[in-house]
Amino acid sequence: MISDSGKRRRFAYAISISREFWLDINCNVCGRQWREILHRTKNDKSPVIIANKLISDFMFYYVMLISEKAKNTFEEEGITGYELEKAVVKSADNLTEEEEIYCKEEGYKLKNFIVNPPDYYKIFVPNIGAEPHEKLGLKLVGKCDSYGYEDYMFNEQFTNTITPVIIKKESINFDYDIFRVRGAGLGMYCTEKVKIIYEKHKLTGLNFEEVELL
């Protein structure tokens, strides 16, 4: 599942209007220190505004945002493997003074942003639903269960994410229609059922690429 920015005209996209962007993590279990983007964390209330009026049902902004229509469709069709949290999407005519100052500093012109935007939801995919095939040569060299952090070696280099992925066919957990692949970071993968439902309901904002199974 990858973002579709639009073919003839660009779809709308979200932009952060918060100065607080990073979450510093100091793990007292493994001793690692790293930074996570706040928008990727649950219970985050960092606001965004939406540029461009061509609204789509799926919008990528550090995490995937989905529309009320997509939310209702997934629920009605029984899609599994994801969690939702309402995103803080602000109207361009209802910003705080600090948010307006930030937009000016960043060079954003408020006339390019949407007034009275529709509701969007952050989609989180917590489940590792498949394993990469050994053919990739991806090796797990360290992990911390406290934060789910994993380190890998790929082509003699350290990495915590890799694409494209070759999936071990027998490892797929079909309890999940949407899932992640171990070693592929936050990338979202799905069964053909999701693609069929997406097309059936004429949803917008996504592209699908077939993944190699071995």
C-alpha cells in the first residue's frame, strides 16, 4: 500500500503546524537513544493543515491518514489488522496566533490551505503479519522488546527498514488484512481483499504493488 499523489492533478496533502516534532526516547532496558516523529506516535495531538482542495480518501503524512468514507468502508467490509485514531486537522481560518506565525516562518500561504476540512484518522498497523524471505539476506542483529526496536544487517550495512520486500509465503498470517513485514519498518502491506474493496468503493489516494512471495 503506497501513497498516490494524483495523476492529472495533485491530491491534497497534510503539513505539520507544530514546533514540537520529535519525541526523544531513552530506553532504560537496552540503553538505546533515538528520536521518533511525534505524528507517528499514538495519542499525539500535533495539528496539521491540508493544502490543495482535491481531497482523497488516503493521504500520507508520516503516518497514513484516512477519510471518514474509508474508515466506514473498512469497518463495514470487516477489514482487519489496523487501529485508528482521530487526527487533529485544523481549518486554515481557525489557527492560533502561534500557528499563524509558524506558517509565515515556513513560507506557507494560508490561502492555499483548506477551510473546514473533512475529518481524517491516523491508521496504525501494529501487527507483524509476515516474515522476509531468506533470499533477501536480511539478518537481525539486535532488538529491544520494550519499544519494538530492531537492528538489521543488509548488504553489510546496518538498517532498520528495507524495501522492496520478498515475503516468505508460509509466514503470512491471514488473520490480518493489513499488516507489516518484519524488517520493513512502518510499510503497510495488505491482502488482495483490501485492493478489491478499495476499487469496489472507488476510494482514492492509494496505489498497490504486488509483492513477490517465495
